[in-house]
Amino acid sequence: MKVTVVVRTYNRPEFLKEALVSIQLQTHTDWEVLIFDDAASVENFSIYNKFKDTNSDKRVMYITTKQSYDLFQNSWLIAPDLAEGEIMVRLDDDDLLAEDALQFLSETYTNNPELEFSYGSSVTFTENGLNELIQTRTCYEHPKTHHEWAPYTIPNNKPWREPWAFYRDYYSEARHMTSIIHCAKDNMFCVFHTYVMRTSSVKKVKDKIVMTSKFVDDLEFMGSLDYLGLAQTSIKKILTYLRVHNAGRISDGGRITDNTNIFNENFRIRDKVDEIRPSGFLSKVIPIHAPDNLNNGITNELKVTFDGFMTKIKAIVNS
């Protein structure tokens, strides 16, 4: 299965080099790369040219814009039309794909043809090594609750944001959350890296999605795919290493570059995506056949694997 890796970058050339090398070192070799570069620099273009020359047998595309963070938002809708891979894997420039990530995803999506998108799990890292496991859960894997988002209790009610409140102890018998956005409304963590989508499935529904956020774009897009009925699951295997750093942060004390408050933006996107929620909606979460879809946390074995992977990455970057 051919895999399209969608890389987003902005003014972080040293991180971009390592992200691209983590793709180059994949055990699965049938891949291509789409690089979306906001406010491109000569240095980034040189990195792209070197990567393309090094991997001359691969399709590598470079898309740029003059406007900062513009492609962070729009790349979600542009990538499906450019991708030649059967699945698309999203990777930010400051993160790294685990060496066997594309192999696992290719096998999983091949063996589960009904699977249309997935998310999670990852481990954070610094220069000192691995830090914290981040593992996501589908809406049905979260604990059942007696509470309910107030608008969902009113038949055929729209907009789903009003009244803006949870009714506590609404149900006598606890029930599952019903969607990605439903979880987000109650501040339950649902979707996260690694985001993967079957290209043909996204192309069928993307014209129904309007992207408006530059900073909560992942929740906006994944929540939309959910409400549009695509089949999903949460991946437990660690596929991405997430870099913890202070270089080029988009947030600072709750503020982001265009003076948008990141917390308010989260609330806005939850409400905005809920507008397309069908009445009585339930997420289409499916069981998958993937024996290796698990992790044992941050073990000594994983630490050794990561250290060896980073050594190989840095050797290539510095060559």
C-alpha cells in the first residue's frame, strides 16, 4: 500500500530535517511526501531539494504560501487532491514517525478495508529522551456518564450548542459519549496524533467540510469526519514521537499569533463542528484486526529503540 505523508512546517528548519529523515528511515518503503510550508524560507526549500535528491525514487511535493499558518488550516482539504497514496498520514515538522509506523498502518488499513480514519498514540520526548505516553480513546472507550450535553436532550434541536451546558446526573443509568465532539464538550481527550485517513474516503466527504481554524484544525477536521459517518478507531500502538520544545510555539500564555485566545478557539470549534451533527448521532467506531495494536508504555526496550533511532536520524542530518 502506498502511503502519503503530509508534513506541515513553519520556520523550524532543524526540526524539519529530522522529521523528513524519520520518513526516509521507515521500514515500509512505498511512500511519498507532501510538504506544506507556511511563509517559506530559502533554507526550507534547500532542505526539500536535498531530501528529494536523496530519495530520487520517491514523489516529493513542496507547497508554500506567503501567509503564516495558512496551510496549517488548508492543507487538510488540499492534501487529498494531491495524494497518490491510499492512506494519508499527518506529521508536524517538530515530530518524528516511529520507524515501523508506516508498515503498521499499511498492514492495518489493508487488513481492515472498512477503516476510514484513525488517531493516537504517541510519546513525548526532549533531548534527554522519552517523557510521557499519550494514548487516546474512542468515545465509547471513555467511561460511561450520567451527564448529558443539554442540546442533545432536545429532539431535532439545532444549533447543538444551545443551551450551552451539561445537565449533571441527567440519566439514571450511565451512557457512553456519542462522538468526538461530544467528548470534547465535556473536556474528554479523544483524538490526537497520529492522524491517518483513507484518501478515497476523505475525498468523498471533503466538500462538506469548511475549515476555519488555524490552531484547532485537527479537532475541526476529525470531528467533521466523525459526523459525516466515516468509520474510525483509536490506534494504541505508538506511532509518533512528539517533541517538547519552546522553539516556534504557536501559543504563549493562552494567546496565539493572530491574537486569538486558544481556549476560546477550542470552544468555538466544538460548537461550529456540532452544527453538522445529525439527530441521534452515534460514532461509527469499528473493531479492527491488528494484533500489534497495543503498547506497554515507556519501557526500557522502547527507550533503547528510540535512542538508536535518534542516533541514525542525527547521523543522516549531520552528513
